[in-house]
Amino acid sequence: MKDDKLIIAGIEFHSRLWVGTGKYKDFPETKKAIEVSGTDVVTVSVRRVNIIDKNKENLLDYIDPKKYKILPNTAGCFTPKDAIRTAMLAAEAGISKLVKLEVIGDEKTLFPDNEATLEAAKVLVKEGLIVFPYTSDDPVMAKKLVDIGCPAVMPLAAPIGSGLGIRNPFNIRIIMETIKVPVVVDAGVGTASDVALAMELGCDAVLLNTAIAGAKDPIGMAEAMKYGVLGGRLAYKSGRIPKKLYATASSPLEGMIGS
Amino acid sequence: MEIMLNGEKKEVTDNITVSRLLEILDIQHQRVAVELNEATVKKDRYATTTINDGDALEVVSFMGGGLCTIQSPR
């Protein structure tokens, strides 16, 4: 597995588990969970600086940008305009040219607005950003995003924070067969078996946040996710046996007593 | 003159530069990004970009967040 590298837009990613930084109890817990998960990709949101209370601690005091690849996101944006503004600001902060483009289309399901995402992606790719778009598990949409220059796509497994796991593994498979760039499953993962399944399907990476941060023991779950990804990836690379309806004996039938 | 700073009214001296305003606010240039009237201001332009009366300025940085973490969508 040592030569099992994930390279996107010339950047080498050492972990196939990417994590978010929201919903943790505090920054020390965020830091610990991220360390235990073994990830090297951390997604962060872009928000107004607290002008009144400037002494508030900064997330980047805990997450060292030299150690982790910072993936700013446009979480919370409902229009291409807001997503573009947010992504451009993130790039100008000078830490990363990567952006996880998220344009939400519905408040209740937090499903992406694919049309708006494509529109924003076109602009940001032209601006020289490395755009990873969050999208529905729709192969046609994924292809359109790749065609305009996205070096990876991030189809959802299930609604954000739902913990439902991969609802449509067949679509994820079709996406992987349709496009030639890495597929990172994003959103809706609930537990270690969900990430293992994503890996077994052949996905290149998984991004999750709530599944760790919202677990009873986030540090324990961070470690479970690490092994889920490793186990799933190794299983994928090793080639599973085909499913069959009837039994196949695994012990030799010769030499049995009474025969 | 009055400007909008992160969505709130703020009284500042006339023709103040972005870099002077950040200094007054005691905000380090590193790790923040600035937007003036919805256009990103490059870091090397902070010293030469002046803010005018009624301008809207946004100063942002990276916060915790994974996927959509909005509270109240517009």
C-alpha cells in the first residue's frame, strides 16, 4: 500500500480520510481528533473575524497549516456569488489554493444546487483555484464539473450530517466509471463501515465531519474512521471474491472420517 | 466617515487605508483576508487601498467547519 498514492492537481495526499473541523467541543478536542484520525487534509470554513473579541483563539493555532493541507470551504453559501466571494477570500488568505466548493440549494436537506455549483466552479477555475465541488451523486453533473476543469469531484453519500451512509452505491460506481479524476465521497457518512464501503467501491477518499465530531467519543471514532478507510482501501486493492448464491466449501472434502 | 465593517456600522477617519484600519483593530495581516465592496483586496494592496465613506468592508479568517454549518440562510 506504500505506493498507493493519491495525487490531485499535482498535490500528493497522504491520507484518504479528510476531516472537517466543525461541531467539536473545543479546539483541543478538534486537534486531538484530527491527529488520531491520521488525516492530512482538514476542511475549514471562512467566517468574519470577531472584531470585538480579538483575543479569541484561532483554529489555525491548533491546526498547523504546515502539517495539514487546509481545504477552505464555502459552507453556508446559497448563491454562486457568495460562494465565489468566499472562495476568493479564502485563496487570498494565502494558505491554500484549494477550495471545497459548496453551493446549497435547499435549507432542509442541504442538498447542493448543482446548476449554481457549476456556475461558480467555472469562475473559480478561471481564477486559478483548485476546485473540489460538492455535488449530488449524479454522474452527468460530475462529468460537467470535470469538463470545466475540476480536478476531483465530491459526490454526497447522503444528506449532510445525516449519518445515513452511502445511499446509492451504484451511482457512485457509475460516477467513477464516467469520469477519469478522483472521486471523494463527501457528506452523510455515519460510521466506520460507511467509509470502508466507500473505499471498497473504489472511491479515492472520504470527507466527513459530523460522524466524528458528533460521536459519543469523537477521539475513539476518529481512530475507527482511520481503520475503516485503511481496511476498505486494502480490501478494494486486494480484489474481493464474487458474491454467489450457494455455498462453496472452504475445507477439503477428502479424508473425512466415515468416508 | 462611516463604513460597514463585518456588517456593522463603524466610525473611522477619512480616507483610511486598509492596512491602517487593520492596525487600529489590532488584526494581523496573516491568516485574514479582506473584501472591499464585494471585491477581494490583495494583501500587497492593503497599504495603498483607501476606504471611502459608506464602503463595506469584510475581514474574514478560517474557522471550524466541515460541511454546511450555517445557522440562518439568507
